[in-house]
Amino acid sequence: MFKVIQIIIQIGLLSLFYLVGDWMQSVFNLVVPGSVIGMLLLFLFLSTGILKTSWIEAGTKLIINNLAFFFIPVTVGVLEYYDIFAGKGILLVAITLGSTILVMTCGGLISQWLVVRGELKNE
């Protein structure tokens, strides 16, 4: 029972970061979505040590393990706009492949840069 309460509190803490980011976006009329601002705040708190990873670990593991369920509403939403996507299959495939290659390339280059940077610090 304690584990369930702990997970609920941790997911509530993660939701709080989202709500604060959303609030900041609306109050300051920012172009960046509130969810992104919330993630940046979470990253800042984790990087500075204000928030320990152990404080949100069980909640994040539960969310990640069940991540596929979060895509169901998005899929249903896309199906409601089928007429917009109809007849554009090859274009959608090209966009998906291009963006995937771009993300993989950028992610690989950044991770290699971080590894090299970390090795230089250790010497």
C-alpha cells in the first residue's frame, strides 16, 4: 500500500512541474508550450540537486513502463482527421523517415560530444 501511495505522490510531483510550466506559459504569454517549460524546470531541478532522482524514480518507471497506453488517444485523434492525411501516404512516410534520421543523427552527435567532453574532464 505504501508503494502505491509513493507512486501517486511522485506522479503528482511530476504533474506539478507540468502545471507550473503551463501556468508560466499562460502568464508570460510564451511561445514555448507549457509542457516543455515544465520539462525544462524538472531538468533544472534535477541538475542542480534540488530534486533527487529517488524522489520521482518509482513514478517515472511506472509511466515509462506503460508509455504505449499514452499514445492511444493520439492515434484516435489522428484517425478523426483521416481526410487531411488521405492520399498523402508517401509524403508522410518521407517526413517520418527524414525526421527520424535527423533525430538519430543529432542524438548520436550530441551523445558522442558528451562522452568526449566527459573523458576530457576525467583526465
